Amino acid sequence: MKQLTGKIAVVAGGTRGAGRGIAMMLGEAGATVYVTGRSTRGNLSSMGRTETIEETAELVNSKGGIGIPVRVDHTVEDDVKSLFNKIEEEQNGKLDILVNDVWGGDPLTQWETPFWEHDLDNGLLMQRRAVHSHMITSHYGVPLMVKNQRGLVIEITDGVSYDYRGNLYYSLAKISTIHLAQAMSKDLEDHNITAVAVSPGYLRSEAMLDWFGVTEENWQEGAAKDPHFIASETPFFIGRAIAALASDPKVQNKTGKALSSWELSREYGFKDIDGRKPDWGKYFEENVQQNQ
């Protein structure tokens, strides 16, 4: 039997990128996955991407899970309330895994721009999309877990430290999600509920493939534009990291921690979907950090 058969998961922000990879790999492990986001067929979001939650749900099905698309703007409380009311009714109040992956900050980030010159509205909107949305989602989703005294909450972030990430607003958003996991773990420690933050490495998402002008078949050619791209990983790698965490009966030992796809691969032994074992942490130490 697949390890997550019978488990109910929500992947908030499951339209594309890490969210899609996570949803699919949870499906591969047998889970029922509610895939949420703003992009639906015939009603795409403002991001200018073509991926939809319906496509992701179908991909979950193709991996052997059960994918259920639900259109949700996670910055809108009524949308989030409706989502968890739906799950409570359809799954008899059961929710095992909640993945907060809503982001939406790429078009809002002005790199190499000091914060006082950065567009303030965009910087504040980034916090609304990438931090407030996570808080709203956990506020309404976690009570289902508390009622059943079990569950796993995962904050998807970028990096495992509190170090500056090249832009004040970006750094604030990504570090805030790490602290959300740490703080939630304290409130949840008496309820058998685990809260962690997990970071992918250099993510080879659909948008990154497009930006480099390559496909998954010839992605290595992107290293001509950025040599570090050779150490990138697919969204399925962090997806398998999340599936491994959700399958670990001792996962509560990790509560409050900031984890990474590469560290979890070392521990659990999973590989990327192309058979590789990318290790961004080791690569960064040897090829980026030493040259700074």
C-alpha cells in the first residue's frame, strides 16, 4: 500500500512550481490532495502563466492519488473559510497535511534595489500574498487538525537561515515563513501536530525553464546563461521531500525546524524524478559561498 493512502492534504498554491511538484508527489504516495490557487481554466490569475489548478489535480490523479481542484484566493478570508468547510463536510473533518506554498512575489520583487527605492506598494503586497495568506490559511485549517489531535503543517520558504536574501521585502517574506513554522510549533506541541519550514534548492520550475529558454529535456543548456543552474532540481524533488516527511512516523521530532530538500534527501534517500540527487547546500558551499 502507498504510504499516504487515506491521508487528506491541502496544497495551498498548487498551481505550478513547487506547489505542483508537491501535490503530484503526495498523489504518488497515495494521498487525496486538494489543489488550491487562483488560476483556473478560463480564469487565469494576473501572473501571466498558463498553468491551472485543474491541470495539477489531473496530474495528481495520473500519479495514483486523488486530485481535487478548488479555486481559492488565500488572501481572502471567505475563500479560505469555504475551502475548509468543504473539506470538513467531504472528509468528515479530517485534514492530515497542510502545505502553505502561496507566493506570488516574483513580479513584485525589484532586485538590486535598496528598500527606500523599491516600490512600497509592491513590497507590502508581497507580504500580503506570501505571509498573510499563510497565516489566514493556517488559522482556518489547523483547527481541523487540533480537533483530531494530529497533523503536519509545512511552510514552503527559500533558504534555511535568517540571512539577507538580496532584497528586503523578499527576505522578510521568506524569513517570516520560517518563523511562522517555528512559532506555530510552540502553540501546537500539545496537540500532536508538527509544523516545519522546508526550502527547495535552485528550483527548476516552469517559469525558470521559460526564462532560460530551455525545456526539461535539455535543461542543462541553461548553464550557459547561469553556471549554477547545473545544480538545479525539479519541483518533484521538494515534492518527494514533503511526501517523505508526511510518511515519517517520527516527524514530530522535527517540529519547529527549517529543513531543506537536499538535507531531507540525504536522510530519507529519495531521488529527483530524473534519477539525480541534487544537493544545493553542498554545491552552494563549494561553488558559490567560497567565491563570495
